[in-house]
Amino acid sequence: MEGISYNDKINLVSLYGNIDSQDNSLYINYKVTTAYNISCETEISVYGQGYSGNPFGLSLDGNNVALITEGGKVIPDITYRFNSDVSDVATINNRTGVITLKTASSSKTTTATITVKLTNGNTLTSGTINIYFAWRAPELGNFVYADGTYSSAYMPSKTLMGLIFAIKKTSATEGTAYIVGKEYLDP
């Protein structure tokens, strides 16, 4: 099999287990590509009591993420962590990146870091990811995605719809963001 992407590998692992182990009857021989960069959201707003999800949009430029077995399940060796204690507001699952909110909204903020272990023994660490536990308005130049989210940095793991080119605020919490479709953007 020719090279596969990081996302392909994660999908195959979720279906077939440790595809890197020759002991697995579903072992896959593929071209390994070394990851040098982590791509993920840099500004994340999570809000609404009971919210639970992984908002990071993690992607790698290679497929050599290491695999581990935890709780009888094969998973990528990735660690997510908050860089300060916000346990009264939210928790983060250090293996899945799922953030669960305990309150509807808070003025507290934190930063997060993602660490990825690679099969060659090296690790990649994300830059600082700002986490806000309240709704944040979109800004000019934000990328807009099909899932309704927006970000200041392009996320290749999401389906891009366009860019915000104008904003009309009607109050501090209401307004309209105008989007130019991706088909009208210069490559």
C-alpha cells in the first residue's frame, strides 16, 4: 500500500486495531511518512453547560504517530492537557481531547497543549492553544467551516466554506458575519 495520511491511519486503527503490528491479522504495510508539524485550532471557544467534545481539529503532516493500548483499545499516543487548573469549570480527557463543561459559561480561560509521540521515538508538541469558556464573536479574516465553527488559522482537517470579510454588530452579543465562499478565494 502506498502512503496514507494521518487521518487515514487513525480511521484504520479505529476499525482494525494496531495496523502497525505484524501480529495483527489485519496488519497493513504502508509507506511511513515522518510528521514534522502539528496542525490544530489555536483559539477555541467552548460554552454551554454539558458541552462535551473534541474541538482541537488535530492533524499531522505525516503518518508515523505511535500507537498504544489503553483499556484494551489501540489508540494513537497523543496527550491533551490544560496548562492551568480550571477543574471547577471544565475537564479534559488527556487521551481523547474531549472537553466537558461543568458550567454554562465562565470568564475563566486557560491554554492547552497537545503532545504526539511518533514511531521514531520523537515527540511533537503543539503551540499554545487558547481556550475560552464563553462564546466569542467571529472576527474579520476568520476561516468558516461546514460544521459551523470558525478559526483564525486554517484547519485542513475541516471542510472550508469561506472567509469572513465583513461584520455588522447590532449589540455586544448579536450581529451578522458576511462570508465569501471558498470558490471565490485566490489559491
